[in-house]
Amino acid sequence: MKTLDRTLERAASGVSEASRRIPDRAWQARNSRQVRRALTPLVAALLVFALVGIPALLLGSDRPDVSSGVTAPEPNPEGAWTGQHDEGFTLAGSLHGDDGPTFFFIGRTLGALLDEVFDRDFWRGYAGSTTWPPTDESGDLNVYEDGTVTVRGDKVARLFRLTHTDGPFALYWTDAPGVEILMVSEASDIAELVRRAEAIDYSPDLEDINLDH
Amino acid sequence: MRVIPVTSEMDTEASVDVTIDRVSFEVFYSEQRRPLMALAYAVSGSRIAAEDLAQETLVAAYQSWDRIRQKENPGTWVRRMLLNKASSHYRRRLAEARVLAKGLVGVDRVEFPEVTGDIDRIWAEVRRLPRRQVEVIALAYMEGLSQVEIARVLGISKESVNTHTRRARQTLATALGLEEEV
């Protein structure tokens, strides 16, 4: 037992020491008030999207509703699609048929979003892209089943690690500080989001939406 | 089982008995983030997952801070949530691994710093155990919790903790080539 104890203690100590060397990217330059302030416009963007995109989703369409202001998406080899709302909302999803998962990345135009919170030069270098926002010929970004988002191109970069939680949407932190993305999954979740939006009279405040699941 | 705190500093930081009635979320965050991340790494084996799990857990805590801060032991609450998330996180990691395997994404940024191969191997053996056993070992050694405290975090009885611990130790002793004392 003592030998095993010592071994496990050593293993725990090693991990504990290592954890001290991991920077707190998400929080180090901000406090909770900043988080709340940064999230509020994103929540608003999410709610607007829900109002725009939900009719198509509930009708079973696998494409954004062009008539509501979303350009026709171009499928890419991974089966993902992106669409650009003319009022500045970027939609991206990966649809895998009736039996597969459906994820939606929702936010303002990627470039606009990142412009607000980041030095665009950082992202240009990070993505290895010479354009802004970083794009490839088939779309701005791909969203995989697990929520992983990639930008394709010469040097494909992983911009976000989206999180699919048990809730209707998730807050996610990128490798770099200051960017939060909201994501919903499943049409039923979007319906629930709309219900909540209505319940809070379209004036979302972080504390009014329960993300705790 | 005798529970041995790893270090005095860690014991302080990882304590789940933090009194926070009048402590702000920022203080709670600063105290809990690192031990939560270490715990998450122990059960997940991935720096990405560890950062994700700790962050998601603390975000959830923030969302419900008014309620959580009233709890007798918020540290217990966040650890239970983290371990629950760790379980559901597994499927996501599999999909992520598929993306990485395509060569789309660099992986050099995701290593847990300075975890030696030997330490990694020990935790890899721990993670081969059934989930509950992984959790009790991680909480006992990473957090230095007693069996009563582990039972509280996991929402199971002390007797169950004892059983999981005993079985885990037997398996680990064999897997690691260590002599198990009776």
C-alpha cells in the first residue's frame, strides 16, 4: 500500500505542479464583469438568429432561410455549410441527416466578432490566412460534430473549441482570451431558447438565462 | 484508506471547505481553477479537456453564483459538476481526435506541461479503471480528500467509496507492478 500510495502521490504532485504552468487564458485579462459585458451582445445576436433561423429549422430545412436574409450556403466536402446573413450574422452548421447530430454555430460575422475583441493581426497570423476574416474557398469555417471549428486553407487553424454541453447552448473559451461563442444544438434547443427569449422580453441579461445544467 | 495530502499548498488551494459566503466569485475562481484543472487532467488525460472542463465548470458556477455561494460547500458542487462533465466530455474528445487525425490542426499547443512519461503512465493506468474508481483515486490523491469528503462530492455512500477505492488500488498495484500490502 505504501508503495502504491507513494506512486500515486508522486503522480498527483507531478500533475499539480504542471498545472501551475498553464496560463489562465480565459480569465487573466478580465473579470466577471467583463465577461458579462462581452457576452451580452452575443446573447442578443443569438436571440436574433433564433428568430430568423428557427422557421427554417422547424420546417425541417437543412439550409438557412434565404428569404429571411441568409445567403444560400455552399456545402463543403465535410458536409458543413455556412451562410451569411445580410445583417451580419454568420451561421454555420454541420448536418448529418435525420439521425445525426445537428450543431449550429451562431454569432455575428466571424470577422466582426473577432475584430471587436481581438487584434485582427493576431488572428491573421494564427490562421495563416492572408484574408480577413480567414476564409477558404468553400466557406469561412467548418463545424464538426463535436463542435470543433476549423478554418480551412493553406494553414488550417483551430480557432475555437466549441463546447457541446447538455444545455441549449454553451459558452466557450478559445485558446486566446476574450472571445466567447455561443452555440446551440438541436432544433428543440433553439425552440427552448426562443421560449426563454420571449420570457425575458428580448432584453437578455446573462443572469436571466440559466446556463446551468 | 489513508489519505495523504500531496503538498500543503495544494491542500490549501484544493480545499473544498472554503468559506465563501463573503468571498467574491473572483476569489473563488482564483482558488479553484488550478486544482480543478489538475483534477480534470487526472481523469481525462488531456490538457485540452482539462482546461475545457475547469472552464466550463467555473462558467456554470458563475452563472449560478448567487445560488451556489449560499451552499455550505461550493467546492464540493463544482467538483461534482466537473466530474460529471468529464464523463460526457469523452465522446467529444473522440470526435476531436478524428479531426486532429486528419492533420487539420496542430497539436503542439495542447500538451500538459512537464508531465513526465512516468507520471503520465501512472495516470493512464488510473484512467483505465472504471469511471467511479478513477474519480475516487483522483479525488483522494489530487485533492487529498477523505472518504467522507469523496462520498459527498460523488453523491454516494462512504461504503461505496471504500469499495471503489479498494478495487482500484488492487487493480493499480497489479497494473503498475507494485506489491499490494494487505
